[in-house]
Amino acid sequence: MPKFFVKPILDPTHELPSHQTLPPHEHQMEIDDSPDPVRTLLSWKAPSRPFRSKDKTYYTTIAIIVVLLILIALLIQEFILVGVLLAIAFVAYVLGFVPPDEIEYKVSTQGITIGDHFYFWDWLDSFWFSEKDGAKVLNVLTHLRLPGVLLIVLGETDQEVVKRVVARYLPYHEIAPKTMMDKWATSLQKFFPLEAKHL
């Protein structure tokens, strides 16, 4: 008659011999008690965009340019272009007349937050500082199509402090990079200023 060998069932309270103890990862979960790696490094409030009240010459110049371009568009019967020009004139009026809202900016170990929008460091390329309409601005070049550059108003925040923190994650440009469009816009503004120079 055949013999059957039955493996004895161990009592759950039975302790295994020392040579049969399970490795730590098979019978317990180790908990990492290290500090949270996601933390805010800098935070401040400032206007959502650079702003300076424009004088009457700004609006007059914009109006003259738009009227001339609309007349040209009507002559060549480009009626859609007329609508586009009116929309651009309206946006220029609003941006020059209506003060921007104040929003919160945050620089964290994960990326940059601008109001309700968040950008991971992997999405960003490099940064530099500039001044626009009397405000100090942190410019951050992105890998995205839109927006290509983030404009972050520093307000009362120390530029050197921001520079030290952001430089941990992104390369810094000593000289601001300029595209052909930027150079063209600068030269056009030099020869055809939209408003009188302020002393």
C-alpha cells in the first residue's frame, strides 16, 4: 500500500526557527519618516503683470495706427483682419488702463506656481531678470509652446534671494536672450514710440 506524507500545519503562534525567519520585506513594511520632499521655498504676492498707467499719447498713437491699418484692410477687402485689429486695439486699451489683480507666486521643490497655474521644473528651461514698466520681472523660458516665457513680477521680493533659489533648478542667463522678434520690436519701439518719454 502506498505511503502518503502530509506536511504538518504550523500553528500561527508557532515561532519559526532562526534559520527560517522571513526577510524583513516579506513580513513588515518600513515607513519613511523623512521630512516631506515637497515644500515651498519662496512665496510672495505681487501684480499678475507689469503695469504702469499710460498717458494720452499712448492711446492716441494706438488709435491712429489701428485706424490706418483698418483703412488698408478695407481697401484690400480683408474684413476678418478688421475684426482682428479691433480686438487687438481693445486688448491694448484694457492692458494699459485696467490695473492687474494681485496674485500669489510660489517657488517649491516641485516647480513654480503662478496664481492658479503650476509648472514643473521639467517643463522649464532657464531664467533671467529684466525690468518692464518700472517693475522687476523674473523671466522663465519654458519647453512649452504656450506660454513660451513666464513673466513673474517680483514686487518687493529680493531679486538675489529669488536668483539663489531658482538657480538650484534652472540655468541662469547673465544676458537676457533675445529672439529676432524681440530685436525687431525693440527697434520699432525706438523709432516709433507709443508714448512720450517720461523724465
